[in-house]
Amino acid sequence: VVYEIDTVVPTSASDIFSIDANTGDIKLKGTLDFESVTLYELHVTAKDKGAPPLSGHCNVELEVLDVND
């Protein structure tokens, strides 16, 4: 199975997240700021290597909490 992030909402945050294609682990590549965006939505697809390939998808929602106030 191969995992990939199809889209990120908001699109300006597409460079902040990465996914391990083999395990599906999602990691941050940048920082999150509660004052600019409080909710991110990632659309993730998983495809197998069959012929024809089968795929599934899910939405991952990430809510940023303001812990310093």
C-alpha cells in the first residue's frame, strides 16, 4: 500500500505536512500558528499495487489549540 496526501485545506499549508508513503505516518515539516489557522483538513489516499490498483481515502482533521493563553 502506498499513501499520499492529495490535498490540504487551506492550500497555503500544503508544505507544512508530509506523509510516509510506506507507513502512512503524517509528520509536520513546519510550525502551526493558532492565530493564523485553527483547523487543517488533509485528504489522504491509500493505493495498493495490484492490477488494476484499488484505492481508499480518508480525511484527517487537525485542530490547533491555543495553549499559551
